Amino acid sequence: MAELKDIIILGIETSCDETSAAVIKNGREVLSNIVSSQIEIHKRFGGVVPEIASRNHILAITNVVDEAVKLANIKLKDITAIAVTYGAGLIGALLVGVSYAKALSYVLNIPLIKVSHIKGHIAANYIGNNDFIPPCICLVVSGGHTAILKLEDDINHKYIGGTLDDAIGESFDKVARALSLSYPGGPIIDKYAKNGTANITFTKKNELKNSYNISYSGLKTAVINYINTKEQKGEEINLPNICASFETEAIDGLIDKCMRACKEYKINKMCVAGGVAANSYLRQKLTEDCKERNIKLFIPQMSLCTDNAAMIAVAGYYNYINGVNTADLNLNAVSTIKL
Ligand code: KG4
Ligand code: ZN
């Protein structure tokens, strides 16, 4: 039930292959979070087909929003503002959520707030964690981004370093494809890696070791070359060991950089954002490394790591109370947003 003084945000997310709507009370309490996934539809194509994604968002959006409002036990008139993902993502997919949010905010005559998808992933850390208060070092590991940020406060961040080419999630998905595993590859590699040993070194030289930047295209190519060479020689490949070795190499270097950033910026708080935050090895290694250094670690619960509207509503709440990123009927979708 919404009290008069409560700030109720309806979040809408349609940037890729999940149609989602959520209702959040006072920035941290999830009243509802409905996620309708299209993964099964896109699986047969080995990845997300943008046009198919847009069409399925259109089919789902009304029911998803209605369900979120109903489950939250509120009326449309209780909503303070609507927060919507306007980028980064697939333009056609984003436009479904943006158009729906614009229409609803116009009809209800309430503010519209634009939210960057990655800021949404970061905001997932607020949910259920009353002691999550920046400053904080944040590791962004998603399908489209890989970066280390310093969260200055609830809305501003400083870019410390990141990938110079592919994103980490993208490299998981591409390596999975080379191994003939299904889409999305990240969770499958994670599963195989649990039964494997990280006994293969794919990239021997790491020129970026002392930098905050990282590269994934070299690692991805090295894994693909390894698989091709084995095939040409008619040798069996050990799938669990390849997955464990790739995963370790993709994650260890990144975690070392985060530990270095915490030290350099004298911050003993860390958080993780994005789909790859669901990776079990990353969660375990980061927990161990932070514990060793007395760094308080926040990782969103599994269901909040991948795309959902609860995180968008939370980011929208902080935009709203700080009076930033308010939008109007001119709001458009954008495919990229610089971190
Ligand atoms: O963060 P996200 O929603 O993508 C963007 O917003 O860009 O997450 C999707 C990515 C995919 O690349 C997927 O393979 C990866 O997250 N992912 C994982 C796991 N679960 C999802 N990667 C590694 N291990 C997992 N358990
Ligand atoms: Zn995402």
C-alpha cells in the first residue's frame, strides 16, 4: 500500500530481450518486478534478433506493466513518476518502452525520467541493502560494457578504466558460440567451468597488467584458435577445462584492477553491476579477495543481475530526488551511452 508521502516509481525496461516493469517504493523497496523474457524465442537464432525483439516487446508491454501495478497493490494514481530505459540498447526495442512510458506519463500527468541502462545495473545494488551508500568502487560487467568506476554519490561517477574492445559478456557469448553452446553463453560457460580445471593459458603476455584498461578480443581469439587447432589435429577438446580456463583469465585480471583501484582511491567499499555479476566464479573470487582486504562487497541478488525494471526504477528514484534526467515527450532512444 502506498502512503501519501511515499515516492512510488514505475520502472520500464525494454533495451534488449526482456520486457520488464517494476514498482519501487522510496528507492529501495521492491513492490513488484515483472520480467517477461524472450530468451527461448531468440535461442534458435543463436542471439537476439532486433526486429523480433521489438515485436515481442510490443506484444508483452501492456500486460507486463498492468501486472506490475496489480502485484504492487497500488493504483495508477499512486505513481509519483515513471522511469524508463532510453539507452544503451537496441533502438527498436528501446522505443517500445520509451513510447509506452511517454504515453503513460502524459495521461497520468506525472514526471518522466530517463535512465541509462548501465546506471540501472549499478542501482540494483541499492535493493535490499540499506547500508549501500557511495562512494564506492564499481565493477561493471555486462553484455555491452566492462568498466571500473568510482561512484562519487548516488548519481555521479568517474570512469577509471575499462575494455578497449569487446565487453566481457560479449566475449563469454562469442566463446560459447565457438564451442557450439547455446545462447546466452555466459551461464552455460559458468556451468561447465564448475567441473573443470583452469589448466590452459590462452594469452601469455598481458601488456595492460599495470593499467586500469583491459582487452577481451585477444583472449576470445586465442580461445577460438585453440579450439580450431585441436579440431584440425583431430584431438578431443576438454569443454569444462576450456570454460574454467577462459573464465579465470577473463575475470582474474579485472578483479586485480578493482583491488588496486580500492587501494589507490582509498575506498573500502565495492559493488558489481551487470549480467556477468551472476557468474559464480566472479562472485566467489571477489568475495574472497575483498574479505582478505577488509573491503565491504555488494553484489546484487542473482535475479537482479540480468535485465529487470526494478533496477531502472531505483536509478530513476535517485534521478528524481536529485532533479536530474527529467524528460518530456521529445525523449528518444539512443543505441549507445558513454560511461
Ligand atoms: O548486463 P547484461 O544485461 O547485458 C547488458 O546490459 O549489456 O547481461 C547479459 C550478459 C550476457 O552476455 C550473458 O552471457 C552474461 O550477461 N551472463 C553471464 C552469466 N549470466 C549472464 N556471464 C557469465 N556467467 C554468468 N552466470
Ligand atoms: Zn543489461
